[in-house]
Amino acid sequence: AAGVIQSPRHLIKEKRETATLKCYPIPRHDTVYWYQQGPGQDPQFLISFYEKMQSDKGSIPDRFSAQQFSDYHSELNMSSLELGDSALYFCASSLGPSYNEQFFGPGTRLTVL
Amino acid sequence: KQEVTQIPAALSVPEGENLVLNCSFTDSAIYNLQWFRQDPGKGLTSLLLIQSSQREQTSGRLNASLDKSSGRSTLYIAASQPGDSATYLCAVKWGRGSTLGRLYFGRGTQLTVWP
């Protein structure tokens, strides 16, 4: 069965650079979520989209922005990167934003030097 | 404040033992609860999803129960194997207002099963 695809899987950036993470949800899934997991931490919700509209916003820094496109894939744009942005970034998708199970991608490991 | 707590933080058991992982949450008005497995540096694998109207779910050697009134869920692993070694995360979805859909995670229980 098709799963959530994230690219790139690994990314190394310097401080103050920008990064773009991509997420391709499971076919027919219309809802995408982004989570950030710092070293030794639990995943923290960043932002979500339902039918290409932002549906919820968590602890996402103003330096970050995201959107969902017409084919339902999503991109997380991160600017002015800081050392503290080094983390595992997960994308998850679901069919609808409420009752259904969220399926997670393998994550993008971002390292900021 | 909506919080998810997992105990114990770490657990080390010999192969073959039956074990219970605990998850508690602060607000009983949940939509659903998911248990995940995470291997070191890897992604999250969904193990079981329990809807708010359900009391338990089973998949193979795994059984998850839900008691909304007490704000608790347990993950029961039968006949543990070394391959079960991983971190197990509990995540709750509450549906109040604008926070519909997001998952709130516990810190996880790091399980080690030794031969």
C-alpha cells in the first residue's frame, strides 16, 4: 500500500539558510499535518491543512510557512534557520481532519550547522 | 491544558514476558487515541487506533484499551520479543474548537526486550 512520502530524507543547512521540505500524502488523503520532533522529545504539532486550506496552527515559528497544493502535496518552508531547528520533521496524512487515523511519513532529518 | 503522560519512561524485560504500557490524558473528551512505535531515528508506525466510542482494539500480540472516564489507555504486549524493542508513543486527538485534528503526544516508553 502507498505510504506518505517525504523528501528529502536528510538535509544539512547552515545557520540563516532556507530549507523546503516536501510531503506527498497517501492517495485520496485530503488532510496533511506537520510535526517537529527534537532530539529526545515527543513530536510537536506545527500546522495542518485540509482541502488546501490551513485548518490548524500549533507552535510553528513565524520563520516557517507551509501550504498545500492542488494535488494535496504540502511543502514546509523554513527560513533564517537556527541551530534549534535541527530536528526530525514528520508529515502525516489522513482522510478528513477529525476521526480518522493519521499515517506518518518516514520524516526528514534536518541538521543546521 | 491538554496533556498526555506515559509511564514508565523506560522498561527492560526478558523475552517472553507479557507487559503493559500506560498512557494517561487530562481531558476525557477525546476523539481518538493512537499508539505508535518508533525505532531510533526512524518514523512513526501506527499500531492501533481506538475511537472514543470503543473500549479496546487488538492487532496480533497487541491489545490497547481505553477508559475515557479515568483518562487512561493501556497497551498490552503479549509474549514480548527482542524485535519489540522500540519506543512506544501514545497520541491523543481532542476535537475542541480550532485544535481539531492535531495529535498530542506523550514522551513515550522506551522498551528493551532482551533474549
